[in-house]
Amino acid sequence: MGEDLLHDEEKEPPSPLPGLEVVFPPHPPKRHLKVVWNRSSRDISTSEPQPGIRTLEFRKEFFNAISDAHWNNWHWQLRHRITGFAELERFLCLSDQEREAGTRRETIFPVSVTPYYMSLLEKNNPLQSLRRTVIPVACEHVHAPEESEDPLNEENDTPVPGLVHRYPDRVLFMVTDFCSTYCRYCTRSRIVGKRQACRLSPARWQAGLDYIQATPTVRDVLLSGGDPLTLSDDLLEWLLSRLRRIPHVEIIRIGTKAPVVLPQRITAGLVRMLKRYHPLWMSIHFTHPDELTPETAAACQRLADNGIPLGSQTVLLAGVNDRVDQMKRLFQGLMKIRVKPYYLYQCDPIIGSGHFRTPVARGLEIIQGLRGHTSGYAVPAYVIDGPGGGGKIPLLPDYVLGHEGRDLLLKNYQGRVCRYPDPAASLTAS
Ligand code: SF4
């Protein structure tokens, strides 16, 4: 992982960056944890969650000699990411489709799965939802004419490299191209994991900060990537502190999948640091109810307990999460761990994603199956990110049937028609 130096706190932080005033806080003292494998006498950490049963079995099969202290350390998880097909074969019985993807030299998007997330995959089931999201298949090499590398035309709204300014009052600041685990449907696969497009560089970050500083309309900054939570606490704090010096930046958001694929990252030290930069929000990328493990629940609890509002973003994926019952379990489960389901995205037409895209009607069916049938808080906004740079466009099932005289005819969640005396229609009619 030579290129991952900037993501590894166990190595020295980079020396002060030329041209930037970077003062890194001293290293926290190393924690010496007593290593105990036995679940009944776990005293390795103040609040490590009891692992899920699947994870326990996986560890016994593949990492039996690895201590809890290592397993629960995010650096260890990052260093032991599974990144090659030979390694995948060790953990999974690969299907023909998966093996073919591995033998093709021009694999488009890198493979990387943390050992923790690998523990949630079913060894003998290539159709398992979680497995389909991170293990490549040959279909990725099928390119439909409507697909493109940058379907949202973000490059066109990029005033400085790594920063997208599309909406008037907010920007997307891509601070790294690295993720611990790569999703096969990633909208930013043109950048993420490419190791050149968005390489972490002082000049790049400074250009982004300068742009934000010089643009007073920007009141909301979304740190994204890649996954910003793969940065060390020191680097992340450096960025947050610089953003907080800009008076017109009211809100900082972090977009991440770490609580799901690398819950070990949500350390007490990290949240202690994050809470110094409130108001700070977090958007977590969830895909399926099987991701709601004790480890992920504990990570979300730690964030929520420290006052970080949590929202989820989910991409609708064919054969993965495109059923009402799956989505209901996911969104209700998120509510229980204090994450508000925020967006459900129609899958963007990125290259090689045809096997993941559902008809839009499926997304509408899902919203219809949720609205009224569960808490309103558990129903996200279903959106299409308009190709070509249209921005997020919300979609709703047809609840409005039209006007009859002055009445607006509406269909409720049971299909019953209701009349609402519409004041606007009355004004027009009179
Ligand atoms: S976590 Fe986000 S940025 Fe990273 S691969 Fe998945 S979708 Fe892309």
C-alpha cells in the first residue's frame, strides 16, 4: 500500500506542506490493548461492539490468529484489504462471471474490500446482494451507448480541480480518490481509485479552499471523494479547521461509506475531533439491510452521541435492493440506529453499470410501498441526478389525479381518492 501513506496514521504524518501553514497535532499515545479472543471476557476496548455471527465465523476460518485488537483497528483493516483476484479466490468460490471479470486485463475499476466487509459476503452465493456490490462481474465490460464516464457532467462544473460547484450555495470538495472498499456502480469511478485524477496534493486542497474562500455564496461544503474518512485524523482536522476559518461556510458535510465498510474507523478520537467543527453533518452510503451489523450500529451510535446528524444515501440497484421489503427493512433499520434515510438515487448511467440499473418505475413502486406504510422519516427522497448536469430531480408516484371543479383529486397510500378544496383553484375559478 505504498500509495496509501496519506491514509495511514501509524506512519508519520507528512511534513508540513510547502506553501501551506500546516501544524499537525502530536500523535496520540499508542493504545496498548490486551488481546483476548474469547467473547465472554472481552476487555480490549472500552466499547467495541459484539461482532455479528457471520463475522465471527469468518474470522475463525480466515483470521483465527488475528487478535481483536488488530481486527478492530482501522489501519489493520486498510492494510489487509483484499484487492486482487487471487486473494478473492481465497475467500469466495468465484462464479464464471466473476472469474471472467478477473481474467480480463482491462478491468475498469479497481477491486478492494476490507476484511470486515468481506466477512459479510456469502462464500458460495455470487448473487448475494452485498457480494454483487463489490465483486466485479463480466457485465461491467458491456458498455451501452447511453453510458459515459461522467454522466453528470461534473467536469463542466469544476472551477478548480477536485471541486464541483453546481448548485448556488454549496460545493462538493473531492479530497481524496481513495476508498477502503470500491462499489462497482460508483458514479465517480472516473476518478475514484484511479490514483492520479484526484491525488491528494497540497496544491489541490489549497486551490479548493481558495475557491471557497473567494466565493461568499458557498455556505455548505460537502467533503467527498473517494472517502474522506480514509484520511488520517490529522489531515482531516487540517481541512476542517481551514474550512471553519471561512466565515461564510455555515455547514460542513462528510460523505462516507466508512461506518458500513470500515466501522472500526469511527474511533473515539475521530469523533472527539469531528465534534470540534460543528455544525457537521454526515451522509453515509448504505445499500442493503445486511449492512446493519452490530459494528455499524455502534459506529453510528458513536457519531450520533456526539451530535453529528446522520443521513443515508442509497443507490437503487437491480437484484441488490430493488424490492419494497428490502428497502423497508433497510430504512426502518436505519431509523433504529439514528440515521435518517435521505436520498434514494436512481443508478447513474456510468460505463458498465447496465446490469445494476432498474426501470424508474421500480423506484416509484418502492416509494409507493413505503409512503404511508411506514414512518415518514423512513422514506427518502427518490431522485434522478439529471444527466448532463441537471442536478437532483425528485420523483414521486402519481398522487395528484387532477382538478375537478375547485377540488384537487388526490390518491392516498391505500389508493383511495380524496378531494382537497384547493384555494388556488378557487381563486382561478372565481
Ligand atoms: S464509497 Fe462512494 S466514492 Fe467510494 S467507491 Fe463507493 S460509491 Fe464510490
